[in-house]
Amino acid sequence: MAMVDKKSSAGTETVVPKQTLAKRLDRIQMHIRREWQIYLMLVPTILWFIVFLYKPMYGLQIAFKDYSIFRGIAGSPWVGFEHFGTLFTNDQFIRAVKNTITISALNLIFAFPAPIILALMFNEVLNASYKRTAQTIVYLPHFISSVIIAGIVITAFSPTAGIVNTVMGWLGIDPIYFLTQPEWFRPIFVGTGIWQEAGFGSIVFLAAIAGVNPSLYESAVVDGANRWQMMWKITIPSILPTILIMLIIRIGNIMEVSFELVILLYQPATYETADVVNTWVYRQGLQSGQYDLAAAAGLFNAVVAFVLVMTANTLSRRFSRTSLW
Amino acid sequence: MSGVKLEGIVKRYGAVEVVHGIDLEIKPQEFVVLVGPSGCGKSTTLRMIAGLEEISDGECRIGDRLVNRVAPKDRDVAMVFQNYALYPHLNVAENMAFGLRIRKTPKDEIAKTIAETAKILGLTEYLERRPADLSGGQRQRVAMGRAIVRHPDVFLFDEPLSNLDAKLRTQMRAEIKRLHKRLGVTSVYVTHDQVEAMTLADRIVVMADGNIEQIGTPMELFNNPANVFVAGFIGSPPMNQFEATLEDSDAGPIAHANGTLIQLHGQEALRGSAGRDVIVGIRPEHVMLSAEEGTASIPIELDLIETLGSEALLHTHVGDVPFVAKVETHGEIGHLQGINALHVKPARVKLFDKETGRAIGQAA
């Protein structure tokens, strides 16, 4: 017997028959048979998700166990939330959480708007060849390995031969060993991130700008708007949905500060401001062999990121009608 | 209100010339429609008037002012675009107010103008809605509202109805016509739809390949097309056209087309043109079912009858060339089945030179 779904429309009630489960499954089967090539192309991605994202979730349980590599995951005894208790009383972990949030907040404030500003600037460049050249130059750092990027940064800020200290020397300023001083780590880290990724990140926003209906600009020109007004009143509002989607993704990754770059740039002298959750997990898990504690920290990270992305998505949907799902 | 005057307007993109020196004078308060097939240069011409395209050569004047080098905002024109160009992030009121805000019009004046315009266009209850929440017709009205609130000297319409369905197009056409009567603003309207052109225009400018083919009132173009292009473009269904050779007879000139003889009594100017190759043009609407005194008869074999309700289209051939007649049904089509001849008054037969395609002098 078909189920019914009552929908109220303009004060009247209509009865809409609901598909039975069997019918729905039939339709899905028909669709798969008809579009099998598309489903076949989906298989590698699904496999990737299963092997690298879902299967490892089995190992998450070690966050709640006194894990021993000799007893294995199944053989290790349960300890409940003991590791989480340890984490939240560990000063170094608390410091790593604070550092992660601080660096992510700085990234949100400075690094997130950078590609948007860059894209808006590129959009205003009229000379096509100049625009292409400038774009290529700013895209390039993205394709350089983080190891080389870190090498360049370390060299640039070196107290002896670094260009920064050399220029400061010309100005009569004493050399500073930037990378050993905690207060300089965050500006250098965020600045390096902007230099490396702002150009490449601008591609998404440039694509969004390219999608803005040209008639909107023509209409604004006839109405008397100048380029500045068009940027504020047409371009930015038109790419706002893209900005919000990218912001939600960024918020979802707030606990994922670029692990490679931190590992490459930090040192014990700068742990105070540089040590983030991921590097702490790396040291505890791989270097100290405390896999269960590291798993608990990783799980904590994931739960916080999940809550943040859900909240950001809900807020965005409520206030701007734009959301990831 | 100002008129618009185009003198020798040329548009080139690099080495390619797309508008070839057109001359057009639009009188103040006149509604002029530029019509022609895709790529004929009509939208480019409109955009040159708006200032959205640079004029390669020639002069464009709005009122007495030469505006070739004047920025669009200073030309005192307002434009309605094909895809409405409504700002998706602004509601109806904000969309309509956009141009006024840019021009720093006082807020109370903006509110008053918007309220008045919304009332004229029936948009009062939609002022808070965003374009995405409006129907196609409502969006079109908002686009017009945005133009109206500016109180411009000239309205420019770039195929504003082409995104609407047939029913809505007819409705909006009437609204635009009413609005023009009410506001009396000089309007230049671009369309590829000759029905729109015929119903809206005070004068129609037919364009093809970057040239003006003919300028005239709708009825002038319908009754006296200057060439075969205009004859074929204006009218629905289009004018029947077939090749013929002129012959003289005691009763007057005759057009001989594939064994069919068409009397051209009254077109005495054609006497002595025997042997001249021409194109005969007969409007489907000018074909009659019964002979009258002096009418020319065309023997036919009926291929198909298309019933439109009060009218029917009779499809047949003159020689190998398709021929369509539009006749009244008076509520039934039974009497059309056995027809074996169609009739036309000689004065209704249009003749065009076969070589040049231009109309040959004839009685109206």
C-alpha cells in the first residue's frame, strides 16, 4: 500500500502518494544500469574513501584503550576517557590547542582575504599580457615543495646572510634571529602561507568573478557606477556565495594548521607559539610511541572541526542562503 | 525629451566592419524598433547609442549633443537588457534604486520615485523580494522600473522580451506600449521578432548585414517593402516570393512564372518591360478564395491546410516554389478542401528586380 504525504499549500491540503521503498530501489537500479559508465568512474574515489578514510576509523578506538602494539587494537584493554583526561591536564597539549586556534585565527584574518583581494585586483587589470604574467608569478610558489619554501624562508630570515637582516643592517637595525624568537614565528608563518597560497587560491575567486553576468556591469555603467562602486556593489556581492563556501571549508580545517610548514619552521625555542596540535600529536605518537594519547588528540581535533564546520554551515545557510549542503 | 540622430555610424572590431555607416533620425518621443536577423548589427547600434560600444566612425547625437565621447552615465539614457541584468543580491526596491543611489539622489526622493514607479508597474507588493523569487514577467518589469526611475531622455531596450514565453511576451508587449504612451520617452527597441516590431513601433528600422534596409511605419513596411529582404522579413507568414518574367498583353502586363500567368492590371508603369526577370511577391493575407472583377487567378493544388482557428494557412506551390495563403475560416474549414485556384488583386502583387532585389515602382 502506497504511503501518503500530506502537504499544505495555500490553505488547501493535497495528498501526494509517496514512493514505496521497492519502487525507489527499482528506480536506482534502472539509473545505475543506464548510467553505469558514470558509476564506474566513481569507483576509484569510493575505494579511496574506504581505504584511506573509513577503514582507519577502526583504529580510532585506541583513543579509548590502553593500546599496546604487541596486544593489537582488539587485544588492548578499554580505559574509557582516561586519555582525554590526560590531554586536558597536559599543559603542552593545551598550549598546542591555543597555538592552533591563534594561528588559524590569524590565517582567517589575513590569509583568507588575501586571495579574494588578489582576484579583485587581477579583475581590474586591463592589460591582458600584464595580467597573465602577474598571475603566473603569484601562482608559482604554490607549486614549490614546502621543504624548499621553508628553506627559502629560513635563508631569507637568517641573521647572517638573510636578505631581511641585510636590509635591516643597511637601515642601522641590529640583526634579529627571527626563527628562534617565539614572537616572530606566527607573523612569518602566516606571511609565508600568504606568499605560497594566495595566488593559487585566487583562481577560485577569479573563476567566480568570471561567472558574474557582464550585463550587470553594463547596466551599472549606464547607471553611472565607477569601477570602485562596481567592485563593491556588484563583484563582491556576486562572489559572496563562493567566499562563504570557501570560508566554511576553511573553518572546517581550523584545527589543521599546515603541519609540514610548522614542522619545517619551528624549533624547541619557538614551541611556545609554534607547537600546534598536529605537531604535538606527531611528537607524542610517532616519536614517543604514545599512540593512544595521540589518537585521542586527533579525535578531539576531528570533533572540534566537525562541530565548527556544522555551525558555520548552519549560520551561513540561515543568514545568506548559501551552504555546503 | 530628446531625439537621437545617427550619421554615418560605423562599428569596426579590428579589421572587421560590422555596421557600415548607418543614418537614422529618431524624433523626440518616438518609439523606433531596430529589427533584423541575428548578427545584423542592431544590438551593436543600440550599444553605440548607450555608449557601451565605441563608435568607430560617424556621429551620434542625443538631442543636440554630440555624444561620441560622452560616458554612458552622462548620456541620460536608461537601458533594459535582454537578461534583465538585475542584481541578484538586491531586492526589487534596491534594484530600482541602484542608479539613483549611485547618483546620490536624496533618500526620500528615491523612496517616493520607487513607490510611484512600482505602482505603475504593479510591483508594489514585490518590493522586498529578490529577483530569484520573481517570475520572468515580474523581473522584466523590475528591469523596466529601474530604467523608468531614472527619468531618462531615451530608453534603450535590447531584446527585453526574448527570455519570456509567448503568452507573457504578448502581455509585456502591451505593457511596454502602454508605458510608452504614458511616459512619452523616446525609445529605441531592438528585437529579432518582427511581430514585436510591428506591434510596438511608431517606425521600424529593418537591418541586415550591418546596413539599414528600410525605415518606415509598420504598415509602410508591410505594404511597400523596399526589397526582397524586407518583404521576407516583415509579415508572418512571410511574403510569398517566386521568380517570373514580365510579358505584355492586350489587357496589360503579365508576370509569367513557371507556367502560371499573373495579371498585373493597373501596374501600367511596367508596360514595355517585357522580358524583364523579376521576383513576384504576394502576401499570404492578400490572397482571396473567390475571384472578383480584375483579380488575377493562380491555379493550385492544395498540399496542406493548417488551421489556426479563425484563420487557416493553405500550403501549395507555384511551380516548385512553396506558396502560402492565409484565409479566414469563418469557423469551419470544409469549404477549403476542394479549392483549385487562389486569387489576388493585381495591385497587391509586388514586383522586385531579380538582380538587385529592390522593389519595382508599382501601384500601392
